[in-house]
Amino acid sequence: MNKIFFKSAKINEFRLWGLVFTLVGMGVMIIGTGGIVWWGHAGKIFAAIFMVLGMISLLISCVVYFWAGMMSTSATMLECPECHRPTKMLGKTDRCMYCKTMLTLDPAQATHEPSVE
């Protein structure tokens, strides 16, 4: 059986990782410029190394955000049965982006059949 272990929608997880890489990159660059304050002229090498590492992290965040955006355009749109809001779904199983309800398109994993009125 295919189970998902995350607590939020897959698209939101990718966006979270993009944010993490952005904040880590900026933090590393700020710490790097602190090397100039602590060690003066000798800290410029420290600052340059941390500037490059921070820029790499920021570039990774751009790639992650771009990838999440591309996946979002091809995601299946459906209405959540719990909160009745439109949500995007990646793959066969995902969570609602708003109320975190487990959603599936696989009839074998569904807990009950929807009532047809």
C-alpha cells in the first residue's frame, strides 16, 4: 500500500524547502560578512567563501521554486470533500492544501465511495 508520511500538501512541502534554502543562503551570507567585522582585513577570505556558499543556496532555492511552479501548473485540481475548497493534488495521494485531509484518486486506497445524488 502506498502511504504518505508528510503532514501537508506536496506542493507546499516543495515551497517550504525553497524558503528554507533562501533563508539559509541569506543567513550564511550575513555570517560571512560578519567575518570582516571580527577579523578585519583577514576576514575578507572568510566573507568571500560564505558569500559564494550563500549564493549557491539561493540558486538552489530558485530551482526549487521553479520546479514547484512547474509541478503546480500540471497538478490535478479538485474540491476537498471536507472544507469544499479547490485544492491541487500531485500523484495518486496527497493532502488538502488548507485542511490537510488525506486525498486520493486511487479507488483501492479510498476509505469510502462518494455518494451520487
